[in-house]
Amino acid sequence: MAPMRNGGDNDVIDHSTTLVLGPVYYLWDADRWRDFYFRIADEAPVDTVIIGETVCSKRLHITEPAFADVVDRLEAAGKSVRLSTLALITLDRESQYQRDLIRDGGHVIEANDLSALNLLKGRNHAVGPLVNVYNGPAARFLAKNGASTICLPPELPGRSVKVITTDCPELAFELFAFGRLPLAVSARCAHARAKGRIKDNCQFVCGEEPDGLTVKTMSNQPFLALNGVQTVSYTCQALLQTDADIKALGVSALRLSPQVCDMVEVAGIFLDLTKDKIDPDEAALRLRTAYPAVPLSNGFHHGHAGAEWVARSRNATMGGPQ
């Protein structure tokens, strides 16, 4: 997104970090999904919203009836809309859906699977956090293909983020700043299996856990969460840094991934943080109140185990080990 101007007589370009709302990864019923995005359109201080089924093509028919209304409502509210591709293509109908989405979308497409890249070649598009971009040459290759924005994988430490953004300054980069971390996608459905079903006859049991099904270790410790064919972290990523810290990393936007909590409040917390109205400690306190269901984590960013929470320090802001 281009820098905004303040609208005064002497316009000053605002280079503040922008907020991006990622796609809903979970299975929500049609009314809940529609009402969520209507409220985002009306109340959330996010600049860009990404919509579309990313995890399982079987869910497409659930949100399809409300899709056009959601896009219209978001755009009427001044939000930029991107359309997400599936994260894993395994069937002919999924391949056809992807081709149709890219051909007919009329919006910027966010690729979450490498199979989309050839279809998007030469066309402005975004690259989502499910595509492994671990170094500068990979980012430059994607830029040459037509990508203008990359949301870097959430497992990257901050020091690696800085290397990539420095190596490819022509791209806009996003950090996955809030939400359970997308860790893996499988052709099989462990969520259905956990409910005694198989993928072909799942009966959409993943909808019974609209924030993911917790997986525990043999010692009964929460470890991961299942979301259909996707595995996500049990903890919730929360990268809480000042605007100066974010800019030092070469990042222009923070991505918020929808969870079952007040995402308008979450967006407001991150907005206040990027505007230096609150400090990271206050932001963490407010986030724990807004989303008390699971612990916050930021370990990957600091070169630690992903589930850890690393308290802020001068040495931690750039993602170096403590």
C-alpha cells in the first residue's frame, strides 16, 4: 500500500506501519464469517484485508454465498482487498478453482502455494506466509515474477528478516505479528481423524473448534492445534515492537491473523503500538485481556523455540538470541 498523506494544506507523507488482516484459517459458519468481516469493515483500523479459503477446498461452498457482499462492504469502507489461494493443491477441482480465481478475481491475489506462481507471472501479486521465503535470492526471484509484497514466514528470526529486506529493497514486507502460527498443511486431515472420521466423510467436524483443536503431549501439556488439514501453534504469536523497531527490520506492515477474540480490539492495540501511544508491555497486557484463551509467544522472532515468550530488551528488538 502506498504511503498515506495527512490531508492538510502542507501534505506530509505518513510512513507509519500499516496493518493487514490475514484470511480466516478456521471453519466458521456463513453468518459468523460474514458478520466478522462486516464489523472489520466498519470498525477495524486495518488497511488491507485478505479473504478467501486458504486451508480446505471443501469449505468453499460455506462462505461463497456471502463472498461478494463481504468484498463490497470492505471496499466501501476503504479497505484494500486481496484474494487468497489455497495452501495445497491436490485435486483437479482445486487446480481449476485456483485458475478461475486468478483469471477472474479482479483483485490482487495472494499466493500461498508455489503452483500459483506460474499463473501469476508478470502480474502484480502478493506472497503469503505459507510460501517458504528464507533468503534474499528467493525474494528477488518472486519480485522478478511480479510479487510486490511478501509476508515472510513466521518462523524466521528477526535477524534473518533484516537480511532479506536489505537484500530486496524493492519489495514491501509484512511480519506475521498476531495469531496462532501456521506450521504445516497436509493432504490428510488429522482433525477429522481425531474425531473418528476420514477426510472424504469429515462432516466438517473442524467447525466444532472454530479456534482450533488443542493437541496435548503424553504428559498432558498443550502443544499444537489442529485446523482441518492444517496444523497451527498452540500459543499465539505476538510481535510487540515499536514503530522504530519495525522500520529497522525493513518491514512496512504487520499481519494480524483472525482468532476467536475481538479482532477489532486487537487491531486497535497494534495501531496504538505503531503510533507510539502505548509501549510493548502495555500492548502485551491488553492482548492477554483481549485473547486470554492461549499464551502469547514470540520465540521464533528472537531465535528461540517458537512457543517461548521473550521479554523485551535492547538486545531482543532485532531478533538476536538472548
